[in-house]
Amino acid sequence: MKLNTVTMLVMLPLFWFNGANSDTISGEEDDIHITPLVHASVQLEYQGHIVQVDPWNFLGLVGAKAADLILTTDDSGHHLDLDAIAKLRKSDAPVVVTQGGANRFGDGIVMRNGEIREFMNVEVEAIPAYDIIPGEPSHPKGDANGYVVSMGGKRFYFAGVTECVPEVMELANIDVAFMPLNIPRGRMTPTAAAECVRIISPSIVYVYHYDQGYARRFAQFQAEGRELPEEKSIHNSLEQFESLLSGDGIEIRRGDFYPRTVPLLTR
């Protein structure tokens, strides 16, 4: 059966995006703008300087600005997206890659676990990011980084994909933390993530990288998401995380990391 153009259009899902909404935190001389983009992708802006963490060209880089510095936490496509880097990188802007990602982006600056470097008055420390619970997908020690980014007098921790390993528990004086949740194999459950946040005690925390099936469902609208431990939904895992930190004096911010999709009904 042949389908005309109109029929084909109404059979396609219609996607609409919330846009990229920024939060702020006071810096030394000006506000620092924090823009959650998608999944593990975050933009920091301070006095016109842009830092992109794990930029991902999944939704067309909505809200993303040209970067003075790009940090990647791992070697997989939603952390080290060569297309996103090409589109966002300003001329000669440093691109930091992990040891595991060094072969995928030859023009990157490799930072190994524990290394500290400064880029245009932005200090970057590479924090080990790895698994404790064994099994695939595997994140071995040494391959990936989290980062502590110091700019505008504030310290931002981007955990990447990690469990609450000893090097993470040693972090101090973190103003804003981005922590993963619902990582496969039961890693960083709401309880584990909340306990980790309580240990490092940031002033503000975002959870990110918490809907592992989002990209799969977006590409195939009726795809089933992988069940979370204890049959939790994404929504109630977020609620549990927030409830566990209630009363700890840590501000919890929900970034809009997963722009919603709405199906267009067929005729």
C-alpha cells in the first residue's frame, strides 16, 4: 500500500523540546550560568567564557553555545561526540579527553586520573570514575574521568559515570555536584547516590545521566525502557533520591536533562 506524504507525516512521532533553561550561582565577580542540556551534557558560562561538558548532538545542540573549553568524561558516543565537538569548538579551544578516549580524538588533551591542569583561568582536576560492582557495561579504573572545575571562585564536580569510589568520597569544598543515578547493573541507585552526595556535601546537587533508555526510546518511539532495580520508575527514583537527602541542607536542583516527546496521533 502506498502512503501519500500527508499520511506519512501524521504517522511520525512529533517531538517538541522544552529548550535549555539556565540556573545561576553567584561567582566572584558575576553570576555563573548553569545550563543542563541533555543526559550528561552541561554548559557553564561565566563572564562570556563557555565550558561544555560532554556535549552531545542528540537534539541538535539546542541552547548550546560555542565553547572555550570542552571536557569529555568517557569514550562512548554520548560523552565523546565528535560531531558536537566540531560544531561547538571555538578555534584552538582545548578539548580534554580521557585515557580511554584518546584514540577516538587525536586532537584532544589527555588528562589522566588525578591530573590537574589550568585552561584560561579555569582549573580542571581529573577525578577517577569507575565501577565497584562488576559486569557490563564495564567502566574500569583509569579509562574515564570525572572533573572538578574551578571557575568564578566556585568548584563544580561532574562525576561522569562512576560509583562512589574512595577518590570521590575524598572530595571537599564542592559548591555544585552533578551525580549519576540509575546506572546499569544496579550501580548508583537512589540510596547509593544519596549516600555519596551526603559524604561530599556539596551546596547544590543535580542528578544526571539517570535515564539510560531515553536515546533508545527517542530513536524508536515504542521501545521499552530497561527496568530499574526494585521496579522503580525514573520519576520515583528521583523522588526517592530527593527524599533521602531531605533535611541535609543540600539544595537539590532538577535540571531538564530529558526534553519530553509527544506522539502525533495517526488518522
